[in-house]
Amino acid sequence: MSDAAIFATVFLSIFVLRIIAATLVFYWILPQSDRCPNCNAVTIRLQSRGLARWMPWFRSSWCITCGWSGMLRPGPVTPTPATTETPPLTRQR
């Protein structure tokens, strides 16, 4: 093999390995829950056609409380608290 072909092969393989390593580190950094990383509130899952098709292991989310939007890993869903009716407030004398 010529020196140019060896250089191109090594350069291309290092480039591809760098992309794979960056993707794995990015995936590892993402939180694995449905909680907002800023305010720890429950987020709403957004429907993303392109993202779901190309990267199904990510989910796009939006936080109602602070307005954060971003990517999360799928994980355990926070249970919805049961709504209990509160008694009406009465004035005591």
C-alpha cells in the first residue's frame, strides 16, 4: 500500500472513532428520567419525527415549570400524584 492510502485509512478511522466516542459520552451525560435537569420538575415528552426515526434511544422533552427543552434518555416515569379534594375553607370565629 502506498503511504497516502495508509494515511487516509488511519485518518478516516480516527475521525470515525472520535464521532463514536463523542456520541457515547453525550449519551452517558444525559439524565435517565423524565425530570428536568434545571428545576427537577416533571417534563413533557415532545413528538419529534426526525429524531425518533434517526435516534430512537433519545427523547425530546420540555419542562412546563422553567421552559427548558432538550434531550433525555428514556427511563422510569414519575408517577402522577393522586388528586385529593381539599375541603372548602371556612372562616372560624
